[in-house]
Amino acid sequence: MEYRWITKINEFQEIAAQWDEALLLSKEDNPFLLSDFLLTWWKHYSQGLKLRIFILYRNTSIIGGLPLCQNRNGYLEYPGGITANYTEFLSHGEDHVFWKYFLESLNQLEAWRCIRLKRIRKKRVNIEQLNKIVSEQKDILLDLRQCEYSYLINIPSDFADYIQRMPKKLRYYIKRSEREFSKLGVISLCSLKSYDKISALLDTYINFSRNSFKKRKKQSAFEDRVYCIFFKELISKMHQAGCLDANALTLNNRIIAIHFGYSLGNNLNYIFPAFDIEFANLNPGHLMIYKLIELASKRKNKIFDFYTGYSFYKEQWCDQKDETVSVDIRPKCFRSKIEQGISRQINKSVIVKKSKEIIKSSPGMINLARKIKSLIQD
């Protein structure tokens, strides 16, 4: 086994094709590991950061890797910020080999204080095995904690049967939406393959997002000019790589909802949805999800991944929730132990805050909380 740290972006560009080949061979379903994603993000957001990409080789073949970037304070995080829904490593099914050599390689890093991987699917980490490897290293502190959930739908092979099994409230939303839209014209979902057509929708999508957030007195990420440029370039790169899902819900010839996602393997990933706020009372968001499930069933996709980030509609639609964990790795020293303790206290308060937000966003949870409070008081 051999490993190296890539510190120059041109070095990574030289092995990008080999990296992507290794990713596809690993059968990982994480598009945030694609070289196009990493290179495009770095192009627009690398100011003040140092590139640190770990590569593990067997002979001359890449069998593992982890992209990171280091800030001025010595903290390393996964490239992509909020746009990377999973912050996971590349591995050919030998995760213990990856972790052994990755932790060993940290001796080569200068002036690093902490590595933070904020969203790793728990099923991707053998915690007992990882703790054992860390204990053998002796000079590493490891902190794992539960983070957010990722929300998924298992795509039905029999879509007609799935309709009957849908929650009653969702069936009502869909029937009402289809009925009301039918009074206005013909509603249909179009999958877009031509980049000319996709490119023509990008500004419409951005306006949908901005208007939707304004309506809720919030600010869309697309108010930021750099983010808009990054988004458009990323969509172009993903289309060129054959990883882009682009879908538009139309009323006659009018676009009322748009979805962009990028996928590896046999999944449909729900990443960038937006709809025309003018039709909000007709539930175009729910109708879009319904149509996408139907499309995924026809394509024989296995999973519809809504990724992390709590939203009430995800709770309504998804039939599976997977835990994600946050992983902090520190060099073992007095300062790191202090930082670890502070981080754990902060995390406790964050969990409480997030739990309250989830309860407040769900009428059912609000009623349950009231009943529990009433029983306690009695």
C-alpha cells in the first residue's frame, strides 16, 4: 500500500479520470465525491484554503481517498460546504484499510487542529472497528456523534400498488392538485436531455427559488452571485459527465416546477427542487415528488434520496430514515482535549435546538408534546 497527499489542484486534475474510475468501481452512490463536483467547488470557493486530498493506492490503482480543505486556523473540512450532502470517503469495500492508512498519514500534515466530517451515513462507518484502529494509533482523538437523518423512499416496482399505500393526507394532496391543475390545462413531467433546454431553465429555476424564499421572509442561497455562477457551472459539468437528472413539471407549455439532481448508480437524488410560488396553493411540490416517484419506478431506480436537512415534507413522504454521524479527528494533546469537551457541550445544545425546531414544524409532534406535558403536570 502507498498513499499521498495532493496539495495542488493541478495534481488532482491530472488524476481526476482515475479518481472517478475508482469511484465508479467502488459502487459508492455519493456524487459529492465526483471530481467535477470537487473541481468546480474549488474553482469558486478556494480563497483562503489549502487543498488536502488523501489518496490511497494498491500498486498503481486508487482504492481509497478523502478530499479535504484546510483553513487558516488548521481545521480541515470536506469541500462543498452546504452543497455536499454527504461528506464521505472513497473506499473499495476495505474501510478498515482506508482508516488505518489515513490516520497514519496525518503525521505528514502540518499545523492541523481538527478534521471535521459533518455528514457520514452511519452504515458507512464500522464504529467498533474505527475505535479499535484509533486506539492503536495512540496519538489521535476521535469524536463520533449522531448528526442529522437522511430521508429516503424505497422506489416501488408496482406504482399502482404504491398509490394505494400512500398516506391518506398525501393522496388527498395529489388528487386535489391534479384536479385543480386539470381545470387550467394539461399537466406533465418532462425529463430533459438536451443541455440547450436545461440551460434555458437555469435562470427560471433561480427565480423560483428566490421568490419562494422571499414569500417565507427568508433569503435564497441564489441571492449570492458567486453561488449562481457555481450552480450553473456545476449543472453543466454534471450533464457532460452523464450524472445529471433534470426534470420540469409543465402546465400546458408553462414551467411550474423544476428539479435538478445528480446521481451515481441506480438512484434518483432530490437535490435542487423549486416551483412557481404563484401556484403554491395547488401543491406543485408534492405533485412534483409524486411524478418523480412514478418516473423512478418506470426507470427501475432503487432509492429516491432526499438527503439530509429536516423538512416536514420529507417526513411525510419518506419511508426510511438513515442516521448520519459527525466525525471529528484531532491530534492528541491538551488543547485538543479542551476543544473536544467544548465541542461536545455545544453539540448538546444544538441537538436540543434542532429537536425543538422539528417539533414546532410538525402539527402531530406539537400535539404529542402537549399531551406529554399535560401528563407530567398531572
